[in-house]
Amino acid sequence: MRGNIIAYHEMCRQEKTSLQRGMNFQLAGNYSVILMSIRKNSPYQDQIKDRGTVLIYEGHDEARSSKVPYPKLVDQPRVRPSGVLTQNGKFHKAAQEYKSSGRNPEVVRVYEKILKGVWSDNGFFHLVDSWIEDAGERKVFKFKLLAIENFDNNTINVNKMNKKLDRTRVIPSSVKREVWQRDGGKCVECGATDELHFDHVLPFSKGGTSMKVENIQILCARHNLMKSNKIE
């Protein structure tokens, strides 16, 4: 469910692996996983645009080593010295094949770091474009992803890909951070601190916005299920 609040170890358990990398191509066989952040001082310039329906994700740097002591001063790599594609290269290839040959768009699950130790499951996106751009002294990869409303592990819903979304359940990062701090990181109904969700006070299905702090609250799984799409 989009909007789940999740700890790092829970993410790893959910994906059945240790998420040590920010980019994980086809980690689960039929979808990929990326970790993102738009917090101040984040290492990469990720962006959420168009009211949460579009994600612009920056590729990842060369690993720091004796040969590359300053990764931020060198181009982001597409291939390793052996010729094997890096994660940048794998995502870039998938995006370009989708554009040029009709390949189904890669489905990507996005986890966003909100605060230290606090992550949000932003749901599933389609990878629809990629390019290389100048970033001062070097070149970096950029990936464009579009939010999709529904995805199950057996079906890729390509038909919804081009549907224009007037509203979205993807809540802006700044709103999530403010709500987390306002509600003290616990359910506003019972004070639970686990299995938490960002919930719309006025439900999304009834026109509720994701853009305002006043319409977002934290609920535990039990109270979120009890509330469903009711207006209280």
C-alpha cells in the first residue's frame, strides 16, 4: 500500500534481501527496487514532480576507491571495466528498450527516506525514460518514472501507464516529515508505533488532497483498516 511507513529492516524483510544498494534492477524478478531521498544534503538530486505522479531519479556514482577517491568528480558509470552493465546501465537499457522497441516498461518499487530510520513505501512506478545530462564537472544518469495505481506481482498493468492522474496518493516528502513530527511518529488514535500508515483525513477517493499537512495523519494498520474511506 502506498504511504506505508516502514523501517529499514522491514523493507529488507519485505524484499527478502539486504537493500545495501540504492538501485536494484529486477530484484524481485518481475519488478525492480530503488531507494530515494530528497532530504537536505541527500547525496543525489532526486525529484518528485507533478503532484507526486512523476519521479526523476538520479543514477548512482562510482564506488569510492583508491582509483576513484572523489566519485562526485567523475562521470556516473554505465559499464564496469569488465564490460558488465552497472545498475545505471541496466536501468538505462530497460528505459531505452521501452522507448525504441515496445518493451513493457520496467516496474519499479520506490522506497523514500523521510527521516533517519523512517522510510515510506511510495508504491510502484513505470520506468519510461532515461538520459545522460551534464552536472557541472561530470555527467550523470537521470531516470523518469510515472506512478501507477495498481500492481500485483503477477500482472504488469501497462494500460494504466498513460492515464493522466488528477490526484495522487503519493504524499510530498515535506508533508510526510511535518506530519511525522506533529503526530510524534505514532498512531493518532491509539499511540501504536508499529505498522503505521500515512492516512488521508478526507479520503483520496472522495477528493482529499495529499498536498496539505492538515489532511494527512498517522494511523496504525488496525485503525487505518477500520477507517477505510469513511469521512469522520
